[in-house]
Amino acid sequence: MRFLKSSVVAILLLFLCAATNSSAQNKSTSKQAVEARLKAAEKPKSSSPLDSVLDTLFAARTFEQTSISPDGKKVAWVETLAGKDGAPTGNTAIYLADRESDAPPKRVTAAPTNVARAEGSVAWSPDSKSLAFLSDATKPGQLQLYVVATAPGPAKKLTTVKGLLATPRWSPDGKTIAVLFTENATRAAGPLVAETPETGEIKDAFFEQRLALIDLATGEFRQISPADTYIYEYDWSPDSSRFAVTAALGNGDNNWYIAELYTLNVALGLMKSIYKPPLQIANPAWSPDGKKIAFISGLMSDEPSVGGDIYTISANGGPATNATPDMKASASWLAWTPENKIVFGQFIEGDAAVAAVDPATSRIDQLWRGQELVSAGLWGPNLSLARDGKTSAVIRSSFSDPPEIWAGPIGYWRQLTHVNAAVKPAWGEAKSIHWKNDGYDIQGWLTYPSDFNPAKKYPLIVEVHGGPGAAVQSEWPEPSDFATALAAVGYFVLQPNPRGSFGQGEAFTRANVKDFGYGDFRDILAGVDEALRIAPIDSNRLGLTGWSYGGYMTMWGVTQTNRFKAAMAGAGLANFQSYYGENKIDQWMIPFFGKSVYDDPEVYAKSSPMTFIKKVKTPTLIIVGDSDGECPTPQSYEFWHALKTLGVETQLVVYEHEGHHFSKPEHQRDRTRRTVAWFDAHLQPSH
């Protein structure tokens, strides 16, 4: 699990308190303070710190993908387009540049007049002479597959389908392009997007993502994987005769957690399971000699968020071998080199890294490590790697530097774009800090307030990341990042990576199994103590927040301690027992809790905030989308209902047609404004 104004479905401003007269007076004061702060935040002030950070967050141009040609000479990337107000439009553009040239990049498009369209998912031909990509040039909202020569010239349309296309890849022989296809899809794939409303008799209805092929000579489009099977990821065999795929029967959003590794015959469409993993798997990749398939396996809580060890297995099946046993890091992506070694991305504590492992000896060589994120478009550290296994393209960013495209030998990249040169952070310096707890070495990021004055004391907000299979790294924040906004308006912000996070190996990631809210929360509180020790923070002005798993940890935290004087729980989980039957991805819970809720309800109750709800005293803002399939709205209602019944100051805000990931810029801005107003009212002195 992870992780406005006119579109808000429900803004339930209910400020309840204990029965004493003094509490009633405090309630009235708090309500007035929140309303005043929110009203002030909505005023268009160019000098307002909150307006400044919102403008900064939305000003940075972002990149969805970068891809280097197999010969390493050219780089393509997908750049987001903004409207006149700076907000994302949903449109994207593809650009192409020579890696070692200073010549301006060229636009690649299927639109006849270069009008704004959704274009992306680029894939190079094996000879580096052509580029495949997806575009909705002919019908907005319906992507089709196109191919263009890198000269470039006019794009050729290859498909006319109805449904969702994704992840095109050329066959090694250059004769075919594979693509993932969900016929007649009603929404984008994945549990992060807003769920389609269900009415009438509710039945299991699956839209399977299948593997399809386009023959470049004839234009034939055919689906080759079984109609009852959902394909998540795939890779061509070197001889173009087979695929390695991760797949599962039934519901695609839910069953990723039990996906198996298969081979799929191109000519016959026959699938053969070659590995049923004990935990989640991702990123299958065929070795250059065709003998092995590598993949990442480990305890993962979200489909896009990959972390674990690297395994190899014979392409014909058999036992899998761990190539990175006892690695004190988490692999996030991998690719083979011509020498049959594996280059892979790493979470190392809060850093990003690139390493290489020889699967025959398990020797790991560090190629690069830094306090920044390098990515080719996936979550976590990853690259786009050329055929030589050495040259790459990446999107680089950090807390202090907005994203740009870089390319070159690994660790010696050259900057290709400068689209964000004028964008500067509106928040203070972010420092990597370390502390010990229960025998673990814990890392986190402490972001300083803007205009920091060491002679003053500041409030601190703890923001817990989603997952728990994830890690906070130094990367430029997304426009929806409310935690960074807090650092820009006068708060220290602590973002810990407690046990259960990626970055310190599988034993660390698995350390919160059957222990949600206990050891991980102790790690977080120990991080608060460390922040108090090293920075001028007022211990009486502490706040707690987070989204998804962080929203759960916020709900949990206010039932366990009164140290926090205010909280915002985003898309949280109040009751694991009721949550099990409400969410759309219950398969994720078995590896973390050991059994289903029907077989062991006690282990779910042990970690449920509702079990300890009568201990809550902390004023808590609760925010959620009304179409969230990962952390459904009833969980937030349940927690809000309990707080208002018990006389705890609370507020619930539900956003219309938002899923687990908020997609509308106006909702993202409003969420940030409300969060800042809530903490200001409770933690900042009156002005």
C-alpha cells in the first residue's frame, strides 16, 4: 500500500472535545485558528511562503522516461507539458538528441501539427535506427503504437485498437514489436488510479493485460498470452522465440503479489511456469546467452515499488539461486551485460547506487553511489542501459536539484537538458542522519526550514513514507509533496526509513513482519529523539503525518503516544480486520501478517489503531480519495467517526474521484494548503 476546492465531495469540519468548559473554549479557538489559517492560505499572495513552494513544486518540468539507443549514441526522453498556469496538462512530448552533441533536441511526434498530445513509452529498434512509441494523436485518450525513423521523419501508425497499450519492446531480430494490451480497459492499469464505481450485483470482473505482437512486415496484431492470465512484465529471449514473463491468473491489481515466472512460446502461445516464488518477483531479464533468466525477489508491498535480492534460474526451470545473499542493500532494477554479469540499481540506506554482480561468484562491484536519485522512469534507482552494458541515460534529481536528463558512462554522465535551470528549492537543506534503535542502524532525512536561523527553535513534522516496501531518497519532490511544503513554511521535516523499508537488505525489510506499529514505530520515535539532539527543535511542537502506510502509521502513532500535538493521516488504515474485506489488493497482506484475517484475526487486531482508539488525544486531520482501492475511504470514516465520538478534535476531507494517487492539480494544491493550515493552527504561535 502506498503510497480542490469545488470538487471536494465532503469537507466535514467537526471539532469535538472533552466535556469541560475549558476544553470547549479550546475547541472553539482551534476551529477558528484552522479556518483562519486556511482562509489566509487561499489568498493569492505572491510573497506567501506557501504560494512560493507550491509555485516551485509545479514549476519544475518532469520527465516520465529516458531511453538510450542500443549503440549508445542517441537518447530519447519523455517530457511532461505544462499549461499556462504551470500545472501539468496530462500531455507529454518526446525528444531525441545525440548523446555527445550540443545540438538542440528534436521533437518526435505522431501529431501532424505538433499539437500537444499524450506521447511516450519509447522503445529503440535493435539497430538504433527507429523508435517505437505510443501516442493518442488520432483520438485523445486512446493510445496507438507508432514507429518513426531517427532521422526523424513522419511517424507510421501500426495499430488501431480499443483499450490500453503499454511497454512496447522490439524483438532482438527486429521483425516484431511486443506490447502489453488490455482490451476494452475502463481505466489505466494498477491499483494507484481511481477505481471504477461499482453498482448493481457486484461480481469479479477482470480486464486481463495480455502480451500482443505486431508483425512489422504484415502489420498483423495478435494477442498471444492466454485470455485468463494477467501479464505484468516481460523480456524477449535473445533468439526472439520466447518470452520470460511474470504473470498470474485473475485480478491483475491484486494477484501481482502471487505472480509466478513463466516462459511464453512466441509461435504457439504456450505458457510454462518455471518458478513459483515464496515472495514477490519483478524485472525478469534473459541472459545474453539465452541460458538463464534473472529477476528480483523479496518482500514487496506495492507493484511499482521494487526491492529485494537478485536471483537467477535456468531458462528451462529448476531451483533459483540468490546471486546477492546477505547484501546490505535492496536491488530495484537489473539488466545483463555482454559478459553475462548483471548491472543493477540499489537502495543503500537513503542513497541511490548502481552496482554489478557476477552471478557465478556473487561478487558485487560498486559502480556509483550518491545522495540523489537516478532513474530511467521506474520507481527507485534504475538506468536505461546501452548494449555495451556501460553507457546509460538517466533522469537525475535531488532535494536541491530539479530533474534533468543525463547520459554517458555509468557515474560519469553528461547533462543533456537544462529545462529546469531557473527552478530553485523553496525549502531548506536536507541532511541524511543516522541513529540506532533495538540493534538496528536507522537512516532518515531531516529537511531544514527555509531561511533557517540557528538561534530560533522550530516545530518538527515527522512524515512516514508509504509502503512499507519503499525508502525516502534525495529526489526532487512531486507537486503533490505536502511534506516539502511544510519545510518551506517554517518546519523541520523528518522522513525516516525505519525497519520494513528498502535499503539495508532483506532481513531489515522483513523485520516488521507480524509487527506493524511496534518496532518500526520505535525506530521513528528514536529518530525524533535524534532530531531533537542535533537540531533546534521545540519538543513541545511535534507533528506526525504520512500517506498510505504513512497514513496508517499516523493513525497508529496517535493511539500510542501523546508526544505529537497535531497529525494529518492521509489514505490511512484504521482497522486491519475490516480493511481486509474492503480493499482491492488483499493479497499483499498474507506475507506481512502470516495468514488471512479469517485464520488469525488476532495478529490483525494487534496492529490496528482501532484496538487502542480510546487513547487518542491528538487533533487529527484525515484526508482520502473517494475512489481509493488500496486504502478505501471507509477506513478514514471509521477513524474519524471514533475520534469525533470520543471528543477528539478532528476533520475529514474526501476528494471526488481520486484514487490512492491524487491526479488533479487542484486537489494536490488543496491537500497541501489544508495540511499546512492544520499544523499551523496547532503548532505555530499565533500571529
